[in-house]
Amino acid sequence: MFKEKLALVPELPGSYQMKDKDGIIIYVGKAKNLKRRLRSYFTRTVTGKTKVLVENIHDFEYIVTQSELESLILEITLIKKYNPKYNVLLKDDKSYPYIEFTNELYPTLKIVRNPKMKKNKNNLYGPYPNVGSATRTVNMLNRIYPLRKCDKLKKEVCLYYHIGECLGYCEKKVDNEKLEEMNREIKAFLNGDAKFITKRIEEKMDKASESLNFEKALEYKRMIEDIKIVLKNQIINLNRDYNFDLFNCYQSNNYLSITIFFIRGGVLFGREKKIINTLSEKSDALMEYIIKFYEKNLLSKEVIVPEFIDCELLSSYLNTKVETRTKGDIKKLLDLAEENSKIYLEEKESELTQNEDKRKEAINDLKKLLNVEKVSRMESFDNSHLFGTYYVGGMVVFNEFLPLRDEYRKFKVDVSVKDDLSAMKEVVYRRYYRLMMENSVLPDLIVVDGGELQVKVVVDIIDELNLPINVIGLKKDNHHKTNSIIDRNLNEIKIDSHSNLFLYLANIQEEVHRYAISYHRTIKNKGMLSSILELVPGIGEGRRKALLKEFSSLKKIKEASIDELAKVLPRDVAENLYNYLKDNNEEKSQ
């Protein structure tokens, strides 16, 4: 059906965009040869998810680039901009925790979740497979070595000094040689060398035994066993001071199983496994995954990849050394990563297929229930209040019941809002007015955590903006359990609590509630002053710091006039802050 259009496509590098019948981009790809790649979709036999994609293509466009590197950059840019339905790969991935051994006179150990935000990355060790493993490592090192435990030095020694887990840096004279020795041993362990720390624990164990403190001795013995288990898992030792990340994969149907080995000091420091659902060719999918991985994690000085990856292209994009190996120990390591990927996929494939079938069934049930042809992208809202009055909003996004966490959004609600419905009204209006102005992708469905009142508020906003978006509410019974759907016409539809549709909708409901509550808790944990300043619309991190620098305390900010506040803030933001602080004081005095 695209024969004439395909004849005009040039044999040049570029990015192509597939569109559905509504003109929405559903897939973005890249190619060295646009004509050859695009023809392959419509002239060869396709199966599985690729067949579903082709059946939904009503048009395509392409952008010619001067090089394959430009086409790769363009492809990734367009995926981020349009979030195409079938580009599952680049939509969401996690960052891994690192341990920071701070570069201070008296260093401490910290777990870092956003390593790319750190200026000095030489003090970071990892990545660790999960926060739990990083936490166990930090706790163990803090037990064995008397490091500084407090964020800031206190005026007098605390409990940690008295139990021998701190040198009393705040008021005691510290032996610099002992401190340097301790730092060297900790860094050696974090780099994979456990002989110093094992010797240290054995000394403590012997000392505890001599003192007849057998309970303490047993605790140290278990520590040594834990370290041996960790070292046993590090079965790969290259006997050279190698530091690199290694990627390989195995593909079956539309599933790509990826294994990552983190090699530090020639030892397997950690490993990670991941299965993604992708329509791209194996080489493109793995390359795109690696790019996405390093958007959230520290870029290694060297990356090892299988032979089918274009090392020069990936190296140019990442601006780091990218190589492959065809023989030797590292080639064996690549083969081992591929074998691990294959085994992992074989273990999980039946489970993945079953889960995908359940999702498809739930999507079809929802289409029938709402009598619609399409319901892929879903957005859900929930609100949470602070101090009993001040509201914040959270929004989560799902595509065919899969979360798109990069697209979650938090909202500061106007200070005058005092109830849930008003908060919902403001957040929904702001969200979709902005999408309309930016001509951005709209959801097929809005899922509201609530009954008739909440649905009516959202429907009124959507109708006012004249947007073609369906709305449903998840209504709870007297026992606070969801038992029915409220459609946009306020009809109540009972749903089977054992159905796949119910389980997936309940998952959205739980996720948006968790997200809104976590925003509320994060702000609350920052303390009263930070909470108030952060929640006022128009006040971000920069303006909050400027206020604190100018007025130094909440008391002085409360006493300031609008004119005084306006010296630091725009006039409208200054008025918002002044009115909120005034209202808050009046409520407390009542």
C-alpha cells in the first residue's frame, strides 16, 4: 500500500517515524539505508509484535541525516519527545546505587542514588545491584572501622565513640597515620580487595573470644562468612587491573535478554540482568539500551560490547572508549554474558508471555467496557495534603498498563486550595491546558482515584478544553475497597475483583497514591521551613535559597512585607507567599 511512497525514499542514513490512523507517532527507528529498512517492513513476512505494529501503520515519515551518528542522535531525541507506543526500550530504566567515600578530612560512607549529580566521581564505588547490597556493605564497614557517623561534627562525643565505632573526631585528637591506614583499607575493599578487612575482622573475633564475649565473636565470624560469599560470587578474576562495563545479550522473539558485568580492579564487582520487549534489531536494541543506561548511571572509561555492535558509532555518541574482543579472557567473558542472558530469558520467557497475555486481555476488556477502539496511554491523578490544608498533586503515566516512570509529574497546588476536589480541578486543568498549548501527546484515558464527584470534576475540565479524552473513576465500597468503575457519564459499572482488568487498574491506583504520598513525605521530611517555601508555586530551589540568604529564618520571612519579598521574588510569587504565610498564621491562631 506504500509502494509509490517507498519508491521515493532515498538510500541514505536517517530516522523514520511510523504513524497510526490518528496521525500519532507509534514507532521511531533509524537506518543506514532508509529505503532498505522501510521496505523491509512492508515486503517481508513479519510475526509477533512487529506484525501488530505493521498492521497499525497508516503512514510514515523520514528525516535524512548526514551520518549514522546523526541518525542515532535524532532517533533517541524523537523517542524522548513523542514516547511512541512501540518503542518500549528507551522509555524507562533505573539508576543503580553507588557508595561514596567522601573526600573530607574525616570521611564518611554514604549511599548515592544519583551518581551523575556528584561533581567528584572518583570517590564513588559501584554500581551495586540494589540498595540493599550497598546498605549492607556500608553498615559492615561502619561496624568494623571507626569512621565519622554524623553529617556534621558535633560539640561532644556521642554513643558511637563510647562503643568504639567512632574516633571522636569532634573533640579527640586523631592519629593521622591510623586514619590514612583505615582509609586505604576501606578503599581497597570497595575496589574488590578483601584481605585487609578480613584480617581486621579476624583480629576483632580473636579479641572477643579471649574476652569470653562469644556472642560478639560469632557476629564477627558471620561477617567473614558474608565476605566469603560475596567473593565466591565474584567468580571472574582477570588478574589485571581492568576497569570496564561489559554488555551482551540474547534475543528470542521480541524479547531481548541483557547481561551487564561491572569489572573493577580485574574482578567481577557486580552484575545485572534485564529483559526488554523490543521491535528493533538486536544490534540497535542493545545500542539504544546502553545509551539509556548511561543517561542515569556513571559512564565507564571503557565499555566492552559484542562484535555485532558498531563500536565507532557508540564511542562517538558516548564519548568514551568502546571496544569488542574476538579472543582471550575478555572474549570468554562476553560469551559468558551471552550464556547468562540466554539462561535468564529461558527461565523467564513463559512468565513474560503469560503476563503479556494477561495485559492484552485486560486492555481488550477495558475497550469493551468503555466501548472504545483504543486505550493505550493512561494518566492517573491523586492528591495529598500537607499540615491538613496544603495540597500537592501526583500524576503517573502508563502505556498498556506498563508504567512510564520518566513521565511521572508532581504538582504544587495554589495556596488557596483547601479541599481535594479543588486540588484535582487545578492539577488536571494545568496538565491538559499545557499539553494542548504544546501540541503534545494526549492520553486515551484518565483514571481518577474516586467516585462520581471526582469524575465529574475531571470531565468538566476536559469538556471545557474540548479534548477527546475518556475518563473513569475507581470507586471504593464501604470497606474502602475498589469494587466498581464510574464512567464519564457517571454510570457505575461493577468489575470482577479477580479479573486481570481489576488487578491492572488497582495497580495504577496504588502507584498514583504511593507517588503522591511520597512527594508529600519528601517535602515534610525537609522540615517546616523548606516545606512551606517549596510548596508555594513559583518558588524552586534557587528562589528558596535566595529567600533564606536574604531573611535567614522563617520568622523574618513571615514578618516581611510584599514589597520586601518582591526584592527577591517576582511580584506575583511574593504575593502568593505572603498570603499563604498570613493564612497559615490565622488558621493556627483560631
